[in-house]
Amino acid sequence: MTNRNSGRNTDGTFAKGNPGKPSGSRHKATQAVQGLLDEATGQLTQKAIDMALEGDTAALRLCLERVCPARKDTPVLFNLPHINNAEEASEAARAILIAVSEGDLTPLEAASIMGLIESFRRTLELTEFEARIMKLEAK
């Protein structure tokens, strides 16, 4: 519970957020600037394009980033064994390590895939526990 006047919890720590301002609300100056930018979007875009075409490298970079943004993630293709239990998850992890050692996957790609395998392994484990519990409760 917070004290609305001080913005502190009953234990003296600060409450999260701003107790005097609704979450997500914006300052009037910010709203005014956003309104002006919204009205001039077309003109600003055209000016950036014109500057880029005239050789302004910063404007060129800005335009190219909008046309063709940097990829944040790419598909990874490699052979992954089917995973139906923990033992097969271990085999899949082994396949990933081999792919890294052979240069087919980067360590970062492998870490990401290993995280997916671990999540799937936990899901399999939970499914198995649930089936066991249901079997025991049925007796």
C-alpha cells in the first residue's frame, strides 16, 4: 500500500511509477512536439531523401536504415534430431555442439538453439509429470 501524497510504500521504500501521473501519459510539451512532427512527416521525409541524394551521408544512412533495416535474426538451417524425451534432447545438444565445432553454427546461434531445446525438454518433462499424476489420481 502506498501513501498517495509522498509516493512511498508503508515500509518507507519508494513506490513504482509516478503516483501523481497516470501510467503512459505524456507531458504537454511532448504532445505538442509530437503533433508538429506528425503534421510535417511528409516534408521531413522528403527533406531527408533530398539531403541523402545530395550526398549527406548521415541522411543517406537514415534513409537506407528505413528502406532496408539491419537484420536482427536470421534462420539457421542444420539437421536436428527429433526430440521426444530427455535422452533425445541430449542427442540434439550433441548435434549442436558438433555443428559449432564444424563451423556450421556460430556459438551465438548454438546458444540460442540450446535455449529452445532446454525449454522444449522442460515442456516434455512437465507433460510426463502431468501424465504420471493423472495416472496416480485415477487409481
